[in-house]
Amino acid sequence: MTVDHEREQLISILASQRDIFRITLRGIEEDDARERSTVSELTLGGLLHHVINVERHWTTVLVECDPNSEFDVSGMDSEYKLGPDETVEGLLAEWDVLAEQTAKLIRELPNLDDSIPTPTAPWAPEREWLTARYIILHILREIAHHSGHADIIRESFDGASTTHQRAV
């Protein structure tokens, strides 16, 4: 079997970025995961909820390849919130399963250059066609972007930045 180095590198960098995000959650109590620590409405738990939803959404777009899809805006008000029955531990376990599914999908996509129709949305009324590679990189960008937010929130709790946490 031939190893597709590009696909394996995409899987590896996604895993690495997920690990960096996870570091911000190390040792955090459930109450802290729901607590705002800056003027922003963002919380560690809410960001975790969001990055999982983003990965699930975009991998579904890759699988369904639906030229008539529309983004469901009904969940937007709770997108960045940890639900009352959700826990950090539970969401991290869910993310582990999703990460495995994403890796399998990346390995099995017919071609990373294939054009995929993206859902229309109120902010994007015209359908775009993006390559599978672009969508995978978008998932990476979302996780990386929100890792920065999570790092600031975590540091405001106890001074523990991701750099500090990686060292312990």
C-alpha cells in the first residue's frame, strides 16, 4: 500500500492542533469551562463545543457533497455555549471519535482537488465550490483560530498559557 504523504500530513497537523486546543483544557473544572474570563462571551467549554461542531459540519459537507444544501442557522444562538448536559470530558471523548472519522475520511476521499459544493447561508447566499483540501484546511484554521481564544481565556484564569502547559 502506498502512503499518501499529503493526506497523512493533513491528518497529523489536525491532530497536533487538536492537542494544542486540549492543552488549554488541562486541569480545568467544569465550572471554569462555563465561566467568562474576559469581556468576550466566549468560554472554554463554548469554544470546545464550537470546534467540534465545525469539524462535524465540514466533514458532513465533504461526505454529502450536496449541491442544494443550506446552512441550518437554528443552532446559532447556542453554538458557543456548553449545553447544560454537556461536559468537557464528554465533548473531548466525542471529539476523539470525530477525529478518527475525519482521519478515515481524509484517507478515503477520492481526490483532494475535487470541487465540493458548500451550503448557502444568509452571509453566503451564492453557493461556492471549494476543493476538499481547502475544506480540510478550513477545519484546521477554525481549530487554530479558536485555540488562540482558548489560550487567552485559560491564561486569564490562572496564568497557564499553552506554552506553559506544554512544559509541564
